[in-house]
Amino acid sequence: MATAYGPDTRDPQRSGSGPEEHSSVKHVVPAVLRAPFEARTWREFGYLLLSLPISTVVFGLAVALTSASAGLLITFLGIPLLAGTLAMCRGIGAMERVRARGLLGLQVADPAPVRGRTGGLMSWVGAVLKSGASWRHLLYALLHFPWAVFAFTFSLTFWTCAWAAFTYPLWQWIFPRYVGTGGIQLYGDASHDVYLDSPFELATTCATGLILVLVTPWIIRGLTYVDRVMVYGLLGPSQLASRVSELESDRGVVVDTAAADLRRIERDLHDGAQARLVALAMDLGLAKEKLAQDPEAAARMVDEAHGEVKVALQELRDLARGIHPAVLTDRGLDAALSAVASRCTVLVTVEVDLASRPAQAIEGIAYFTVSELLQNVSKHACATHATVDVWRTADRLMLQVTDNGRGGADLSAGSGLAGLTERLDAVDGILVVDSPVGGPTRVTAELPWRG
């Protein structure tokens, strides 16, 4: 159902993924031709070349120390030696994360540090042995070596053969001058030899080399993709630990938000309706005293008190609407957002396309998100028109507020948008702001449905 406060300007290109992202810088040269000369390709190639010597040393240390630990487990010395081996692997993992960050651009968070309960040596040993991250680091040290050997050999062979074939016409003269042959020997037996020395063969070799040069960067990227998976999966925090940390952070945001809302309500009651009611009680007391002596003055005071009662009731209604409006509970988002739009200082078009209602908590967050965004439009956007779109995509509730104002909204500026982002993040929601300077501004919020 749609509630319109002006012409419908709903974005026809919207989708469940939010607003369209701006494309990156456009290049005149196609990617396939740029790839062999891009810094990314050379960094990834360097990563594969460095992996072999590093993984060889790490594999040797891991196998030697783990074997020694296993052999000494019958004695007491095997346990601390195994813990030390795991700690060494964690240190090597930290180095590998730095190397992946610098050469592959892969951002991997550090796993949770190992801390013993008592701070003693044996407590630390027990904590290291119980840590799943420590064992994953050891597994990385063992598995990465065979992969590094394969990736090093494959990438180096392709790289050198590709460039050698591509530049073959430039250095083919070496063979007749110093080797005594016409070129590279392609085939030979007791009675027949084939050399790459004719102009056609030179051109064919160069063309083949060009194809390999263009293909090699993508082969390197495919090889480094496996390294990315290994680093991310074995050297980073586990998904469970990351989720627990995220939930702890979200819980803190929810507690802080609830405390801030409670303080706001208390302040509004104390400074607004409560103060007005106290003044009203005093005025009625004075009117009661003057009722017998000066009825006209008492009547004026009662009339003024009647006006104060109306103002106090309006303040209480506004406060109740700020807590949770009754129209949202009774009639849902369509009616509630229409009421918000009618109070906005600019022309607002509201369209709600929902076949059913989400969970009450999600519905409330969606209402307050749109209310806050429309307040920003009224106060800061200098706009003349805004649109509010609400729809459902799969298991997500999508909100989009667009205005034709001056733009320039920034999440990192510490404004109310940052607070909205934290509130949405607490329920696994997302806020995306597309606000170029000069406008228009499009803010898209995505919430879990939880019907």
C-alpha cells in the first residue's frame, strides 16, 4: 500500500542489495592487457616466490619440533615443548598475516591471544594446548609447504616461459652466434632436427608468448586465491570467535542505546511535562485561594491553567510517540511512516510494499530509522522533496530514504548517521549512504525480517 505526499519518485532500479555502487575508476586499456604490468600482479608473483623458502624453513621446524614433542610425550618434557612449538607457529602466523596484508592486500584479524587463568607457566601451557587457533597455525605450517612448492614451480615456469617466448625475436640471434644453431630446438632425432629460426616460426613463438604473458597474471591470481583461503581460514580467528566478539560489541551498543534513550525520556519528563504540571498545580492553588476574594482573577488563572494542561498533554503525546507510537502498534509501518512524513518540513512521498508485518522490534527500529533520516532531511539537507520506500527482499527488510538536497552526508563525521549505523548493526542491519556533494542523497537501510 502506498501513501503519497507528492509525486511518486520511487527508484525503479532498487534491489535487495541496496543502492547501486559507484563504479571504480574506468581504464582505457582493457584489464587483460593491463594485468601483466600492474603492481598487483608483481606483488602476488613475489608472494609466491617468497612462499617457497619461508614455507620450507617453517615446515622443517614444525615437523622436527612436533616429532620431538610427540617422542617426549612419555616424559614431562614433551608437553611444554609441544606448547612452545604451537607458540612458535602462532608467531610465524603473525608474520604470514603481515606478508599477506602487504603483498596480497588481505586483511585478516589476529586470533584471540592465549592467556592462562593463573598467569603461571603451566597455566599458559594448558591454554596454548587448548587453543584451537594454535593448532590451526600448526596445520598451516604443515599444509602450506606442499602448496608453496607447487605454486612456486607452476608460476615461475609460466612466467619465465611466457616472457622468454614473447621476447624470442629479440634474443634469437644468440643461437647462431654462440650456440651454432638457428634457434631453439623444437624437435630432434638421429636424422631430423627442427629449429625455430624462420620468420614465421619467430612470429608464431612471439604470438604464443604474448598469449601466455596475458594469461599468466590470471593464473597467478588463481594460485594466490588458494593462499588467501589458507591464511584467512587457518591463521585468522575462528568464525565462532568472531561472531561472539561481534555479539558482545552489539550487546554493548544495545545497552548504551537503551541507557541513552532512558536518560532522554527522564530529561524530557523532568524539563517538560513535569515542570509544566508543577507550575499548573501552583496556579490552581493560587486560583483556589482567590476564588472567594477575586472571582474574575481566579477565572483568568483557571483559564491559563486550562491552556497549560493542553500544552502538557501535547508534550506527553510527543514523548509517547518518541517511545513507541500507538499508530505503529495498531496499524503498522505504512500508517506510522505516513504520520512521520506529514510532520516533515519538506514534501515526502511514502511507499510501503509489505504483504505482512515484521517482528515488533524490527518494526520499531525501522520506524525510528526513517524518523531520524527525515529529521536530517528537514534540518540539514536543504531539500524540497524526499521519498521513503519500504519493501521486503527474501529475509531482509529494506528501507530507502532519498532527497534532492545538497548532499555531502558522511558516516565518518560522527553525526546522527553514525548512531543509526550502530543501532542497526546491533541487530545485524546495514546502513549505506550515497551522498555526493551537490546531491542527491540516498540512504539505504537493511534489517533482518524476523517475522
